[in-house]
Amino acid sequence: HTSYYVFTCFLDQLLYQVSNMLDTMLLKNGGKGASDRRVEESSSAATVLAQNMLWCHCYHHCPEDSVNNTCMTDGYCFTMVEEEEGGIAVLTAGCLGLAGSEFQCRDTWNARSRRALECCTDQDFCNRDLRPTLPPLMTSNYHSIQYMALLISVTVCSIILGIILVFCYLRYKRQESRPRYSIDLEQDETYIPPGESLKDLIEHSRSIGSGSGSGLPLLVQRTIAKQIQMVKQIGKGRYGEVWMGKWRGERVAVKVFFTTEEESWFRETEIYQTFLMRHDNILGFIAADIKGTGSWTQLYLITDYHENGSLYDYLKSNSLDVKALLKLSYSSISGLCHLHTEIYGTQGKPAIAHRDLKSKNILVKKNGSCCIADLGLAVKFNSDTNEVDIPPNLRVGTKRYMPPEVLDETLNRSHFQSFITADMYSFGLIIWEMARRCISGGIVEEHQLPYYDLVPSDPSYEDMREVVCIKKQRPSFANRWSNDECLRQMGKLMSECWAHNPTCRLTALRVKKTLAKMLESQDIKL
């Protein structure tokens, strides 16, 4: 066994040595072959690479090591033309690497970059022969579409506007062909039986107590307003126009207010429809209505018609005798006295101050008496609450007839008696106007407005304040007045009406009683 073991070890050692020698020989021979093969393979690869490379012409796109505007690539040669800002076309040429070059060569332009790119690989410097051209201006089509859309829109709008203008013009001509303040003549006999006169309607309204002197029922008023036929314009003022109209053959006055004077229309309508307001010496109220004609709103106030017109117009064209003077004066103060007087009762009448008394706001009736009109600025006094109801409109009275306390802004607006005394000052000036036109001894002065010789024809507040408040002047009396008993008494009366101190002025009732005595002394019956 020992011999066998020794022999085995010896054999293993021998085989190991032989194996190492063989390995060494193989490594030497094998290493040399691999190196040669690597060289051969490298040489073969270089030859293949050199065969696949492409020379290209470059321009504006040359690499840093470029010589003579050339470059080499394994991909494509390209030539590109691109439009820069300002519409300048810039040419570019060069090499595109193999990676991604197929996608780049299929490049498409967009609205922000207008360009054309062409590629080639068929030969060296093949891109010298490429001539890319810019695509057509698609934006021009876009703008032309916009232009056409705008043109169509403008044309359609112009046609529509033209149709509207033609429609408005035809409607305007149709309105012009009618009387300017025409009222529809549609009849509504439901509320007004045939044959009824205005006097009958008013008397019936008062007798049944439906209005208690406050006017006709509203439905009757609206019906009358619809049936009025306008005849002619007879006056115009700052508030609007006055027309003479007809209702079932009866003449009526229609006061048409400007839309800016709605507050005045509302106030005057409200005052006229006050309980127990109707009086012989206050303009007879018939109806009020608001009518819309489509193009404008019309505010109507329908009253009795008096062909003599205002006291101002009447005095300009007529001189007076004593009887006419006293009749005009007494009837005027009677109307003012009714306004100023409060009537107590369950349906009483409040005291009312006019605030714009003048000869143009007093009308002369056919029988030679007067009635007071234009109540748009009137003030009411509620004795139950002791409050003065002042209208909200912005109109003010006539400067020429304003009392000193209004001109110097010392009037106490919270005290109703202040407005009453202000009316009496204005009434004193109206008496002066009438007295000038009264004949005595064959002499009469022409009609003039108060202070005609002291202030301009259209005086300012400052003009009136200087004359009335500072200098305390009043209209002068003609010398002949002192020789005529009636005119002398009238002079005394007006002087007590226009006293500078409001508390010293006569009341309307006192003036009315004085004039009644003068009528009696002259044996004049009204």
C-alpha cells in the first residue's frame, strides 16, 4: 500500500508539470493569433467606416474644425432656407448626424417658423445642388379669411342699421303727419254717457260727493283726455306749452308739460284735486293724464279755457275803468283768499300758498273777473301735524315778483305764514299793474311790469336784491292817482301789501273786505 501511494503522487506531479508546459505553449501561440485578428478586425472596421462617411458642403452651420466649408457625417447632407423676422430668407447647409436625422429631414413648418429643409445621401457634397423653396404664405389665407369675416359682419350690421334708421324715419314722419300733441280719439262711452257736458259731469261729481270738490273720478279724467282734439297752440313757457283743444265741441285748455317738469305737473295736479279746492276764482280743473306715444311721454293738465288769456296779456291790450279795475282786483283776491284759507272738517281743505303770483299766472274770464292759475309751486299746510308741505321740484318763483325776505334768503321755510305774506307782497305788485291801466281824467299809462324803470328786462337776483332789499324801493305812483279817490285808495292798499316787514302786510281776507267796501261805495255789483 505504501508503494502504491508513492507511485500515485509521483504520477499526479508528472501530469501537472506536463499540463503546465502545454498551457504555456498554447498561450503563446493563441495570443499571437488574437492580436493579429484584432488588428485585422480593426483594419476591416476602419475601412467599412471610411466607406460609410459622407462629405457635405456647409454654410452657416459648419463645425469648429471645418476646412473649406466642408464637414463629414455618417448621416445626411442638408440645405435649409428659413424666413427670419422682417421677411428675410436665410440659407443654411451642413451635416446631420445619423441619429434622428430621418425625423429632421421630414421637418414641417408652422405658423411661428416658416422654412424648408431638404436632405441627401447619394454622394459627397450632394447638398450643393439642393434648392429648397419656402412654402406658400398660409397666414395670408388666414388673414384673408379674417378680412372676409370682418367684411361680412360690417355689411350685415350696416344693413340692419339701415333698416332700423328707415323704420325710425317712417315712424317719425308718421308722427309728424299728426298734430304734435295728438290724443287718440278712441271713444269710451262706458264712463261718460252721450250728451254729457263738462259742466254736467263736474256738477254730478260734486252732488254725489265722490270728489267733494276735488275733481272728476280718475277714469272719467282719462276718458276725457283720450277724447280731446288739439286745435292750436296758444302759449309757451318754461314748463311746456298750452294748447286750445275741444271735447265734444267745448273748448278746453290743455297744458302740456315738458318731461323735465314732471314734478310741477304732479304738484299742480295734486293741488287741483285737493278737497274743496274748486272755486269761481281759481282756474277750473277738468282732468290730468300721462300719455306715452312710444317716442316720448306727454303730461297733460286739462282746464277751463279763457279766451282773454292772462291778466298780463289783457292789460297790454285793454285799458280799465274803475268798475273793471275793482272787479279784476276783487275776483283775484277772492281766489287768493280761498287758497290761503284752511277749511276744517272730516274732508277739509288745507291752507295753500301760491309762491309764484304774477299777472301772467292770473287769467281773465269772459265776464271780466279773474281766476288764479299755475299752482305748480304751491305749498300746503297741514295743521294737524303743523308741517309745511313744500314741493320737491327745482323751480323757483319769478325774481321780479319776489319779496325781500326771499331775495335776501331770510324767509323761514318751516313757518307757513312766511309763504302767505310772500304771496301778499306779489299781489301788491299785481294791483299796481292794474291801477296803471285805469283811466282817470282821460289819462292812462301804458302797461309795464313792476320795477320796469329800475331793473333790466330780465333781472338777476342781485339786481332785485339791490333795489328791493338794500334801497327798499317800490314801484312809483303816477301823480294823477292822488286826484282820484279810487286810485288813491288802491295805492294805499298796495303799499300795505308790499311792506318791507312781512308781519306788517295785509292778509288776503283784509284786502278782500277793503275791496268789497270800495265796490259798495261805487255802487258796483258783481
